[in-house]
Amino acid sequence: MGSYESLRDETGVTLRLSGAWTVENAASLRRELLDLLATADVARLDLAGVDDLDATFFEMVHGACLSAARDAKPFSRTGPLSDAARRVALLSGFAEYGPFADFWKEEERHE
């Protein structure tokens, strides 16, 4: 089961995810991402603590990227990618192809 924490500071809101984020909790992830985009002027996603994920996770995050781009809202990843996220991003092709490939680049981010 995945868990989340919403961290608000003077620059925006970070949704910090940890644990397993798979198809079983896709509805919860979707709800949290929609809430993040609806309430934050600047939204960030921290995936350093994610230890299990599947294609559903990437579909939900991709949808959030599309929504943010449509609304011209800043949405980015912060911190390092967990080993699990890095591995699945590469295997799924999300890290190399598509309009949001930069979201999955391996470098640690501080925004």
C-alpha cells in the first residue's frame, strides 16, 4: 500500500509518495494528483520513497502532466528517483519517449 504526505512551503506544494503505488491504489493516486493540481500554484511530486509501481502509476502521472500543461501550471518532480521508479521508467519507455520524458530523467532535482 502506498502512502503520501502533502508538504506546503512558500514555493508551492510537494506530494511525497512512498511505498507501493500499483493498480490497487490507482484511484487514490488519481485523487491525490487531482487535488494537488487543483490547490497548488506550483506542484511537485517526490518519488524517492516509492518502492513498487506499475504502468498504472505512470499513466496517472502522465495524465497529471497533461493536465498541468493544459492549464499552464508548473508541475515537476523533485528529489531523486527511487531505484524502483528509475527501473520501471526505463523499462516502460517513459524515461526515453513521449512529451514528458524529462520528468523521468535520473538526476536529483531541487526545486
